[in-house]
Amino acid sequence: MSHLVVLKFVAAHYIFVGVLGLVSYAIGYRLTRRISYDSFLEEVSMCTSLGLGTLAFLIFLIGLLGGLYILLVIAACVVASYPAFPRLFKKVRSTLSTLRARAIALSGAVLLWSIPLMIMPLYPPTAFDSTMYFLASAKIYAHNHQVVVTPFLRLPVLTQLNEMLFVLAFLFYDDIAAQLIQLLMLVVVVCAVAAFSQKYFSKEASWWSAALMLANPMVLFAGAVAYVDVSLLLFGTLAAYSFWNWFYSRERLWLLVSGAFCGFAASTKYPGLFFPFVLGLITVYIAIRERKYSIPFQLAAVTTAIAAPWYVHNYYGTGNPVFPFFPQLFGYSWWSPEDVQHFLSVMKGIGFGHGLRAWVLLPWHLAFRQDVFFGAMPVSTLYFFALPVLAVFAVKDAKVRKLVGFAAALTVFWFYSQQELRYLLATAASLDKLLSAIPFSRKWSHHWIVAALIGAALTYGGWQFARGMVRWSGPIPATPQQREDYLTQRLPTYPAYKLLNALKGDNYRVYALYDVNVAYYADGTFMGDIFGPARYAPIAQSLTDGRALYSGLKRLGTDFFLVNSTGWAVKVPEDAFFQQHFKLIYSRTSVRLFQLSEEEIAPDVSPSKGR
């Protein structure tokens, strides 16, 4: 019976993400129906990516107006894109009918390899950034049926195109579906890299490039949790891919598609601005050389139409379109200068420097000292060992040189911005395509068995990582009780929020000290972070005085005060005032939850303090 419950749980979630993938493909196909694709793999990756970006963009526009009538939007998109479905089914049927025994065997092997990866997103969200911000903000938008400013989360505004797909998951299903959307994006970007390699190099290269991507634990991890890095990887890769197609074909539609993906990338994360900037510079160079001056304006027009609404929203909410960066230019209209500088110093502190010595040691650190880049999971060391070979073939092959230049530009941008390891995912996609271009001996490498064995060897490290993650996570929590047990085991403060949700629903405000990563699980208003209007410092400084602590919390409108002592030496006041106005309603190990007295306390105006 328990196995049947798990099977239903898994099937239902994969049906959801499968339907989303089909709808996205149909939308993308209708938008690009005049494009002639080189292969079915290229068509599927391009169309599905474009459809996902379009859906997210429409959800955002509707969310700005209020009333997220997403069902109507999706229904309209499906109706408009209906002609794509019969064609897709016919294409799939035709492909299946022509499959050979070896293709079926390889497909079965790939499916078996993928089982650990397919299981990874099925666990309740506990990854730090997902429960601190990405899912927490999407949950607020879904609850309000509107994209709003979130003053008490890590950032009040941000470019959040990917979070719009999380909103979709919340409105139709749950947070597991949100994580599976990231897995869908990972599958699509792997298909895109394989399609690119097949188109411009060889069929074997397509297998190896896909294998190289799946060899990275960081890539697999990002594709299984509710982060947004795979989204940036997808849109950035497709922006470069479609631009490459335009560069060699000069078909105007490919340039417009590249502009759309540039807009999606810039709407996902600020680092996504790299793609329209660099590709825009290339179009300016080409326009001047060929005297076709409209080229950069075409790319910029599409990019701006998609990305600009996000930056206008940021400006409207905080007075800064790229909040909280460049405060000297846009001012400190939302956060205090102290908060902004603290945030920027934390960002700059990641990595190991920006000087010449850091440049020289960069390849070594990326291969063997990845801990300095604040990476939760590593990237493959295969890139390091392939660099000398890659350098040789870059001299001989013009296509390889262009890819080397693009990957190098991405690395430079990453090096001088924020050296966090997962921000290198887009560079990894470029390197995959590069390494797959290295020509091996034609006599043996073209044999399908040899190519498959090489691919399997390349992905072994990734497969080991995925299997280890599944073993560490345990059985899939398929029932509500299993989910509760799983979260309680991994998030010690979770039961306190569960109690609040049961008592108050969403009608409460809780200040959580040193517990920012559990914001998503609070149905009410969550407060408490190292930055922003509810930062820790003033509250932590009041822990020796019950009255001062009470006043500080009440100024924020707090109803409940949660103290997480896990890893922190936190002592609450012991004076009479604290005992009278803080009622302990939950206590377990290092977690305590207090309810604040509702009566207003007059300020202390005794003569000793009044003089």
C-alpha cells in the first residue's frame, strides 16, 4: 500500500511538469513556426524554453495588475497554440516507429541512470536560498494574487522571472512541482547543449556535451531544488545558441529569438544582463562592419520589451532599478546606508580576490579549492584537465575560438562580480560545447558503443552524487505525515511555524531571530534577517532588557517572537517584565516561541531615566 502511495505521488507530480512542458513547447512552436530547425532536438529545446519564458513573463505582467488569473492565460495560450500538438504527436510517433534496438537500449540505460536525479526534487524544500527567498516570495505573490514588494524578505524586489513559474506551481499544485520545474529546465538545457554540439560538430559530440553537463554535482543540485540558477543557465545558453544560429545564417528571426532569451536571462537574475550586453556589443561590431545599422536595435528592442518591466517594477518599489546595487547613483531610498554597505560587503567577501595572483590561481582553485567560492556543491574537475587540449584546438578551429572567447568573457564577468560557484553554471554550458568539439580519432570514436561508454564514464561522478543525495535523504515523503517528519528532522524550528499556522492561519507576524532560512514555512508575515527593516542587530542588542526587547518587537508589529539557538549563544531576558509580557508557547531543544502581550506598555519615565 505504501509503495502505491509513493507511486501515485511521483506520477501525479511528473504528469504536472510533463503537461507544463507540452504547453510550453506548443507556445514556443507557435511563436517560432516560421523558423526551420536543424533537428527535432533543437526544436524541442528552443520551443520549450521560449514557452517557459513566455508563460513566466505573462504571469508577471498579470501579477503587476493584480489578480493572477493564470488559468485563463494558460487556456488562451493552449487554444492559440493548439496546432502544435498534433504535429508534435505525429513527430514523436514517427520517431518511435523508426527506433532501432540499440536506440531503445540506450534510452533504457539513460532512464535507469536518471532515476536518482528524478527522485532528488521529490523531497520537501530545505535548501537555504529556496526557503529563505525564492519560494517565500513566490508564496507571497500567490497568496496576494499580485506581485508585491516584500520588505521583510532578504530583498524587497528583484528580477524574478523564474519565481513566476513557482507562483504557477503554487496556484495549481505545490512546492514539489516548483522543484520539478527546475528539473524540466535542466533537461531542456541539456538537450539544447546536445543539439548545438550535434549541429555544429558531430552526433558523438552531442552525447559527450550532455554527459559533461550531467557530470557536475552543482548542476544536478541546482536542477533539483527551487533555486533560479538553472533558469539563468537555460535562458543564457539559448540566447547564445540562437545568436550563433543567426551569426551563421543571418536569418532575422534567429536574432529576434536571441533577443527574447536575452530578455528572459536579464529578468531572471542581475548577472543575466551579461548576455544582452556582450551579444549587443557583437551586433554593434557586425553592424558597423557590414553597414547594417538596424541589427543591434532589433536585438535591443526585443530584450528591452521583455526585461524592462522588471527594472521599472524595481524602481517603482524602491527607487533603484537594480536594488540594492549602485546606491551612489540611485540613492538609499529603501534600505539604510548601513544595510546596503553590509549587503555589498558580504557579496564582495565571497571568493579569493580580484588581483593578478587570483587570476593565475583561478583554474587551480576552480578544480581543487572550490570551497573558497562558497559553493554548496562542486563542479567537475574535468574542465581543468581538458584546458591544455582545448587551448591547442582553439588555435586551429575558428568555431572553437569563438566559443572560447564567449566562455572566457563569462568567466571574466563572474570573476569581477560575485565569485559564487553556482554563478558559473552558464560558463559550464559553454565549456561543455567547447570540450565536445575536440576531435578524437575518427576510426573508433564514431562507433556508438564507444561513444556511449565515454558518455557513461563522464557522467559517473554526477550519478554517484545523485545516488548519494537520495540515500542521504531517505524514502520519499509521500504522505502529509511523512512530510512533517522529514521537515522536523531537517529544520528544527519547523514545528514552531506549524503550530503558528494551525493557531493563526496567515493572520500573524512573527519575528524569528537567526532563522531566516525557514521564512517559506511561515504562513503569516515573517520578519528577521541580517539586512533590512527587521534586521537582527537592534533586537539582539535588546536581549538583556525585557522592556527594550518588547518595544523593539512591537515597533515592527510583532505578535510572536521565535528564538533559534542552534549554532548561536542566545539568552533571552530573565527580568520580571519579560516574564509578564512574553508567554512561552513552544519549546524544544534550542527553539523557543513566545507570544507577546497584546496590551500596550507605557514607556518607562522614572526619574532615574527621565533626567
